[in-house]
Amino acid sequence: MTKWVYSETVRDHFLNPRNVLRDEKPEDFDAVGRTGNIKCGDEMVMYLKVDPTTLTITDCRWQTYGCASAIASTSILSEMVRGMTLEEAARITSKDILAALGGLPDNKVHCSVLGDKALRAAIEDYYRRHGMEDCITSMGPRIVCHCLSISEEDIEHAVLEGARSFEELQERTKIGTGCGECQEEAQRVLATYVHKHFGL
């Protein structure tokens, strides 16, 4: 018999997901954010309704295609953001989601990051739709290795998939195998994400 390795909170949100988009129409929402990780097969779509006067999230619905961790992460995030302003919601991190879930196995941490990214994408979509581009702080992933076009986001994904050393990062991304000038910066970014997601 396989042992359940998740918290009871994860189990609850997986078996009884909250705020799933069912009968509601996507076009009735003020913003939508979509993100996904082709390697793990998860895709998340988040829909927001926002009070235009207070910029407070009044409703959050979602659709997620993926594993128990992906479903639970999106479900609990949809509860966390209700009643928050867009600015407050944008400050939620993957660590906050993990803490609310009671943790996830290391190889499933990327699911909470996807939820965070879907939320940020929805918030940015709202700002763009309402001519508030100056509120958007995310300017897209920064390129670290220009020879192979490997970004900070690519390094983060590699960390979430198990890379802890530069050698393991190279195995997954081939970073630094061109001119090699990016190695020092790649190691710095690697260390930043290892600390951010795993506290190492």
C-alpha cells in the first residue's frame, strides 16, 4: 500500500477543491492569468473579479490540469486572495502557499510556484486591461546565458526539479557550455533560488 506523503490540508484541497470555475463564464471576469510547465504537464488558469474602486479581489476562480499538488495549491491560493487588494495579492509567494498547505514534497514544490505565477499573470492582465501598466513590476525573465538564451526562470525551474549544484544545473540546462562567461552569475542565481525555495 502506498503511503500518502502529503499534509491533511493538501488532501482536503485535492479531494474538495474550492472555487473551481464550473458554470461561470470566463468572459464575466475582469482578468485571467495562465501559466504552465510543459515538463510536468501542469497548467493553471486563474480568473479574477476586482472591485474597480478599491482594487480588491472579490472573486477568484480557477482551472488546473495536473497532479494533486497543483490542484491543492491553486485551491488554497484562491481562498487566500479573496478580499485582498491586487497589490497585497501580488506579494503572495510560493513560500506562503507552501506554508498554508503544510508543505509539499521537494519534487512538487514547482506546483506552488505555478500557482503564484498564474496569480501574478492575472493581476498583470487586469492592470493592462485598465491602462495601469505602471503598476506592473514584472518585466519578464532576465537572460543569464545569452549563448543558449537561458533565463533566471529556467534556472528556477531546474532548482525546483532537483538541481542543487552548478553541475546538476548544467546537466538540466546546458548553461555555461558556450562561451562560459555566465558561470559566475549562473551560480549566484542558482544559490538564490535554492535558498528561496528550500532554505539551503
